[in-house]
Amino acid sequence: MKLKRVLLKLSGEALEGSQGYGIDPRRLAEYAEEVKSVVEEGVQVAIVIGGGNIYRGLAGTSEGMDRVQGDYMGMLATVINSMAIQAALEKLGVKVKLLSGLAIDPICDAMSRRKAVSHLDQGHVVVIAGGTGNPYFTTDSASALRAIEIGADAILKGTRVDGVYTADPEKDPSAAKYDTLSFGEAYEKGLKIMDLTAFTLCRENHMPIIVFDMNTPGNLLRLIRGEAIGTIVC
């Protein structure tokens, strides 16, 4: 699969590194280096990152927080993480534009397809914060929506495991890895690749999802260059 424009989906928890909370500067710098290496290959990159290292709306709801209020707090957490990855990339000399489902002057402009595509065509990495801008939707759903909007070739879902397995490989040593899966197979097997809303969006719009290990240095670049990294769902 030739990838010229991708949407990289990262979890907020991934930024914790070994800290267990917040943003680990070392992990942030490592991710920025990974993205830079891909940009230098001429690939257009958009990024959506979660906010779970700072605040999770559903966690707040379980503790009595109003769901809508909690979800908006979670969206603001994604803005903080997005600003962090923007700063880390700019430190490396990468051009970055920050857009958001929630427009916050003077930090970021409102997300629109035209703006995002224009910035990508001009060689900027586009970081898209604020989820979909609506409660009740996860950043998985936001990444699916944004990938479709910008006409990405695929969603690259960076995780801490090297693909999709028959079971959790961290708990079951006999778990086997899939190299490729159809959307139908993934659904029938109940594999939790993305939440159902996001998965359905990708399936209906023929948006491939590539699940790979983002924490292994060089993996993102190897994937872009066509190596058999991770699991392709299409």
C-alpha cells in the first residue's frame, strides 16, 4: 500500500511514558522524531491524539460528573497534548498547524477540511485537537472522521503492541498476530481495534486502519516505506 497522506492516531496514555500521568518529555521527543522522519520522506501527516493521560470524560462520568461536561473536559485535554506535540515538532524544525474541533483563540483555528488539506499541501503537519467538537464521541471516532475528511490513504493507529492479536498478547502468550484482516472478520471476531462508531465509519468509507507499535524507534518510517509492520484492516 503506497501511503502519501496519512492520519496518525495516538493515545494520550502513550505520552505518559513511564510516568503514569501527564506528558513524558522523552516520549514526546521520540514521537516527534518519528513524525519528522516520515515528513522528510515527503508524506503528508495529520495527527489526532487522545487526552487520557490528563482527563477521561467517561472516568469523570463514573464518579458523578455530567457526561457532556466530562466529554468537553476530555476534549480540552486533547488540546493540551496537541499543543505539546506541536511544540516538540517545531523544535525539530517541522512546520506545524494546529486545528481543533473546538476553536480556541489564540491557540488554534477551527478544523475544516479546506484548511487541513491546504496546510498539508503546503508541507505542514496538521495536528487536529478537540475530538469531533461534540460530546459522546471518542478520539477514535474523531480520527476516523478526520481521516475521511482529508482524504487520507490510511489511519495509522500507533499502540504499544505490534498489531492485532487473537487475544491480548500482554496477558495471553499463546495469542497469534493477524497480518491482515477484513472489516467483516474483525467485527465477527469482536476484535477491539477502534470503538464501533469509528470502526463503522472506516468500514463504510473504505478507510484502511493499520495498527502498529509506535514505541519501537523507526517503525513509523518502515511502515511508510512499505515494510510489513503491524496489522492492516481493510
